[in-house]
Amino acid sequence: MKQKKTVDRWLPGLLTALVLAFISVSCSTTKRLGPDDVLYTGVKKIVYDVPDSVKLPSDVKSDIFDVINVKPNNSLYSPYVRWPFPLGLWVYNNWPNPPKGFRHWLYEKLVAEPVLISDVRPEVRVHMIDQMLDNNGYFSGSASYELIKGKNPKKARIQYNIVPGPAYPIDSIELLPDTCALYHMIDSIARRQSYLTAGNRYCADSLSAVRVNIANAMRNRGYYFFRPEYIEYLADSVMNKGSIALRMCVASKIPEFALIPYVTGDITTTVNRSEGGGLADTMETSRGRVIKMMPVRLRDSLIPSCITFREGKRFSVRDMNRTQTYLSRLGIFNNIEINALPDTTRRGVLNVNIDCTFDKPLEASVEVNVTSKSNSYLGPGVDLKLTNKNLFGGGEQLSVDLRGSYEWQTGHGRNSIFNSYEVGLTSTLAFPRLLAPRFIPRTRRELNWTRISLGADLLNRPHYFNMAQFNAGITYDWRATRHVTNSLTLFKLTYTKLMRTTAEFDSIMNANPAIALSFRSQFIPQMGFSYVYDRDFDAYNQLNWQFSVLEAGNVFWGIYELCGKKGEKTLFGTPFSQFIKGTTQLVYNRRLGHGDHWLVSRVAVGAAHAYGNASVVPYAEQFYCGGANSVRAFTVRSIGPGSYRVPADQVNGYFDQTGTFKFEFNVEYRFPIIGPLHGAVFFDSGNVWLLKNDPDRPGGLLRGKTFFKDLATGTGVGLRVDIGMLVVRGDLGIGIHAPYYTGKSGYYNIPKFKDGLAFHLAIGYPF
């Protein structure tokens, strides 16, 4: 009987595999092709006939690849690799198309029309490559193709052969004759273009970019109507064989108005209500006339502070872009239009009209995430946020953030037993400027914020404790440069209160004094600073580095010491904590190939140390590991510190698996599947440790010789639905190594495969 059940389990899978194999082998994918049709099965390769001493630039190779990159049917990695089971082609060639009904619907969903060699038109693409080689200075280059057929003459791959030949450099450059102010200005701009240097390879795209740079510079010098096409080049390859003699000239028949430098005239800004209508209220300011359609909530100084135009000043497109940016970043307008129109009564004068339309003042958002593990634990959470984007009429934002999460357990002889929940409420008042001394470096090109916050959190562990936390603080957020964001927490005061405990929790605390100290009621007076460097170096390389440092209690401790206070120091009769904490994270994104394939790597390190008025870092400030954004094969706070494992009799909910040192390493390969659906394959590793030995948590101390053994590791796969503004993510983590003793020897020490599975549903990418 047992043998029969085993056969029943694997027999359907075997039959399915045999059917698929039979279909893929026996069914033709070229049955319906015409006599002259050939199925395109991708590109075999691109053969570059380039001497060893010559290196074809990567940008030229990339452009050539874009030309030949045509997806074949059932493409896996276009245009080189295909899926082994061309279901759509099989349906096209072997299924009849019923006129209606379910079979017609199924046919339309599965069918894929064949991509033919005649559709790809390789002869046209070879001609495009020839033109591309000419545009990049390879005038003696050539391209060709050949069809590579296999056993089936109705199928073929394409091999492209590229012979670029030698590149033609620019031998000499002749600019405009210095006969007028306009030509003199163009020449001065052109001399600052690094590409216009003898010896550089001739490239039509680079010359076009120089024209755009010259036109942009001219438009920032008052020549608002100047266009790139007004600059032309004459290239001579005969004067010096194998090189280019270049001459710059000005196009004929340029409109007269494009040759006139303009100054700014009248500046008029109209502020419209979101619902339209209203009565016009006109106000004259140093930055022009402001017309408000009343009633609106708008401070008189707000619009002038965002306008960079000055009447009588040389007109600049840069001022137009900056004004657009300054008004947009306030976040209170849904539409902004800036138009420059010639004054009909004054020559060389542009009047500026700015139209702004208010957005709805209230904005609401909802974020939901769910964690599920194979041991039947579920952990959904929700974050509700309501924001008033123009509280006092100056772009001030008042936001109220209500968040909650809970976790319960089903199965194992227990039916929906509620375990724990966490609820938090935070109110933040943000001003779009720094209410701080001017010595703090900042740039007006970016919006700077002053945030005042007030919050409360309640953490409930029914089997153990209830803990409340209250906090208030003031923070400055500003950008020092284009790529650098700073945040300074000038002051933040947090109060934690252990409100209720159970007898079981008290017994655990009595046996673990160090843990008990981290849970005590206390004040946490803090100051902190964070630094973020975020930069896209090019289309293939992105880097994000974050660093933060936080200190608590040092100012109060110093004041008490100066006043002669010895021993434990208190604030309002309650001890305050004293520690320092630092974290850093580096995320590097590398694009693979030419599609939306990315290899994302992340390293995160953190450390915290208590001293002076405290011997233990507060529980809320300690590090933990696991979860949707960490080591995804494990749930939050289910591993660490080190090789320590919670005793079996505490498995129902006591979360003491935190530490004062953290290390995490993640690698994730992200790739497109179809439309907004993307996939991922990842590897995670990490853990937390203790910087001070705790006898009650053996194996938790950070030690060099056991560091790698203590790293929890896991791999997994994920699906993401990326619609731009929202990413819904599902990750299935698969445990490889648990840092604690599981009863199984070897590096792969997960007792059962299903015990190492963890599914996470979340919003946004993990890093």
C-alpha cells in the first residue's frame, strides 16, 4: 500500500514531463511558414574584425548592439538565448483557431506569431551599422551578415560581421571669424568644449552635443531663441588623408529675432485655485506682479522667494529652470507653466508669465506588508499617512502617520492564537527652510527642511510585556551638494516605559540581568547626524552610501558632572541612557548588458556601545536581523546574537535576539520577465552580536574566529510588480545555514527543507 501511494504521488508529474517533452520534440514550429519564409531564431554572434592594436570604443559597440537587438520568439536573453519550449509558436503552427468560445480565448492568450528573417530585415540593419560607423569616424568600415542554418532549413540565426577599419581623428578645427560680438561669444563657448580638440576621434553625435552645449550657453546669455541647428560643421577628409579638417560655420537665413540678446521685462505670476475661479488679488513685489485668485492660503513672501528673474537682467533659461524647480519642490502646485514672450513695444525685452495651479491640500497614502513563515507565523502590517501640504500658506507640511503590525500563530495544535502587536502614531510639522543659523552650509538649488516631530509607540507581547515609548525632536534636512543629503537631529528626547509584565517575563528578567537593564524605564536624550551620498555615475553604475552617528545622554551627563553630581544620574527622577551608535550602508547597482538587468550589492554595518550612566544599550536602539529587508530566509529577530538560540520553552514570543553589533551582506540579481513583472534571485547573509559578554546568552559575543560561522545565510527567489510609482514585492527565502546548533551537522544545517522557507510580501525594493 505504501509503495502504491508513492507511485501515485510521482506518476502525474512524470506524465506531465513526458507530455511536455513529446510536444517540444514532435510538434513543428515552422509548419505554417511560407515557402520563402525563414524563422528568425536570434543572433549567433557579432564578429568584430579589429586589429589587436585597435580597441573599438564600448559606446560604439553598444550602439551596434542596439541596432541588431531584435527579440526572437520565446526570448530569454535577447537576441542570443531562447527558452527551450516555444509554446506560442507551437500553438500557432499546430492548433486551429476556433471562431469563438473558450478555445478561441485560450488560443489568443497562448499564440505567438513567428518572427521571420524578413521581419528582422538584416540587410537594412547592416546599412544602419554602416551609417553608424561613418558617424563615429570609421569611414572605411563596413558591415555584412550571413544566415546560419541548422538541420531545419526553415530556421536561421544571423551572424553579423563588422570591419570598422581605422578611426579618423580630427586634424584641425577652424572656428567662426571674430567679426562681431555674436561670433566672438560662440567662439569663446566653443573653445571650452573639450571635444573640439585636435586628435579626438570624429563623432557626429559628439559634434551634435557640442552644438547643443553652445546653444544652451547662448540661451543663458540672453539669446533665448538661439537653436542648435544654427551651428553647422564642414568636414573635409581629403585635405589630410585619414583625418578630418573641421570648420564651424553659422547657418544661413537665421531669423533676426534669434540673433538678439534679450533682457527680462515684466514678470507676472498668477496663482490659481485647484477648483478654479476666484477673485483676483494683485500684489506688486520686487520679483514682479503676483496675482492670487482668492480665497487661497498663501504667504505674500512665498512666490517672490522662488522667482530668480529680475527685471532688466539679461534673460537666462537657467533662471527659468530654477524658478520652475523652486516652485515645484514646494509640493503645493500640481501644474506650473512659465512662458517668455517678446514685448511688442520694447525691442530685446522678454516678458515672463508664470501660471501656478494649487494641488489638493490633503494627501493620503497606505502601505501594507505581510510576512509569512513555514512555521505558521503570520505578520501583516499597515502604515496610514495623512499630510496637509500647505498648513500655514508657506508650503509647511503637517503629517500624521499611524502604523500598526501584528503577528499570530496558527496550527501546531493552536487555532489563531493572537501573539503580539505594535501600534505607533507620529505627527510631524515640516517647514520648507532651515530655521537655523546661516553657518550651516546649504544650497538654495535644493529644498531644505526643518522638522518638528512628536510620536508615541505601544509594543504588546501578550505572554510577556507591554512597553510604551514617547518621543519629541527637531531635525534639519538639507542638501550640501547635488549628490549629498545631510540630516542633523538637533535634539530628540525619548521616554520608554515598561507598563506591564507577566510572571514568565519577570522570571526571564531575573535570570538575565543584562537584558532586564535594556528594558527598564528610562529617558534617552539624543543628538544625531546622517550623511547620504547618492549618485548615478552613468547608465550602468549607481552608488548609494549612508552613514549615521547617534549619541545619547552625553550633554546631560556633562552638565551633572560640572554640577558635582556623582553616581547614577536621573532626569525627572528617571535614569537616562548614555551610549553612542553608528551605522553605515553601501549599495552598488550595476547594470548587466543593455536591458533592465541589474546586479545589486549591499553591505551594512552597525555598532552601539553603552557607557557612563548606562551599562546596556536600550532595547529599542539595539540591532536585529532577519525579515523582508534583511536575511530573508529568517523572520525578524529570529537569529542572533551570534550562535545563541532562544531556549525551546521561550519559543512562543520572547524577542531577546538583539545585539550591539550588526553585519549584513546581500546580493540580488533583478531581471524583467514581462511588462511590469520582474524577477529576482538573491543571496543574503548576516547576524547581530554582542560587544559585551553576556553569560546568559552564550555564543552571543563578537569573536573573529567564529564570525563567518555565525553568519546566517540564505538564498531565494522573488517576484516584483513594478508600475513605477509602486513596487509590490514577494520574496521566498530559502535557508542555507543557521548560526545556532540545529541538531544537524555540516554547513547546510537546516533540519528540514520546509523549515528554512520564509515568504515576505512587502512594498518597495529591499535596498
